[in-house]
Amino acid sequence: MKMPVLLIVDDEKPTRDALRMGFQDDYEVYTAANLSQASALLQEESPDLVLTDLRLGGESGMDVLKAAASLPHPPQSIMMTAYGSVDAAVAAMKEGAYDFVTKPLNLDAVELVLKRALHTRNLETANQELTTRIQADSGLQKLLGRSAAMEHVFSIIRQVAPAKRLC
């Protein structure tokens, strides 16, 4: 089974290294020190999870969240900061963060957040796959006919198909 991919974005090398060592047994870990490196790794590695600091030197972790959210299959992102505030947490959530953790980090608590975020992502992926499969298996494509009358019948079937049976 493929290991989940975790991207850690922090401008402080000791923090990046400590987090990589803390999670490398359970994740394929990539690290970035700034927005440019993070953006490249988001494109190249398609991470399942992103753990980013709010302040990245002169840059913002909010931009990392935006870059991650713009991907076709966006990772779950967790914002971390030593400058925790309700306003910062709300802003991070509005940008698509799954959760918000404050420094100094408790690795056990971060690990729990990462596992929950990965579980949520896996459920969302499975839901999308099942929805696609159900739509493909709806049976309408097996019916023949492309006349205006048949298209009208197909339209009615699509409307009533989700309704619960009364009998």
C-alpha cells in the first residue's frame, strides 16, 4: 500500500527537520522553506496532506493554502503558527484549512489531526468515485434512442429516479 504524502512548509529548518523525523515512519515526507518551493512540490508530488506555518519569512502560509486549494485534487491542509488567534484560525479555515494548530507543537496532537484529515480526504475521494460509478451505472446510457421524444422520456426518468418508492 502506498504511503500517504505529507508536505511540510516552514521557514525554520529545525522545525522542518523535527517534523520530518517525527512523521517519516508513517508518511512520505517532503519539506519546503517558502512559497516557491511549496508550490513546486504541490505540483510535482500531489501531497495528500499539507502542514504549513502561517508566517514564512516575508511570505504567508495563506498563499500555500490557496495554491493547495487550486489543485484538481486538493490535499487537506493544516495551518500551524506560534501566533495563534481566533481571527487567524477563521481566516485559515476560510482559505480551506482542515484545522489550525498552535506552536509549540505537540507531535501526538498533530499526528491525530493529520490522521483525521487523511481519513476525511479518503472518504471524500471514495464518495466521488462512488458517485461517478453510480452515475455511470444509472442505466440510461443502455437505453436506445436519441429522438426528441426519447430525450423527453430520459429527462423525466432523471427527475423521478431519486424519489423514494411509495409502494
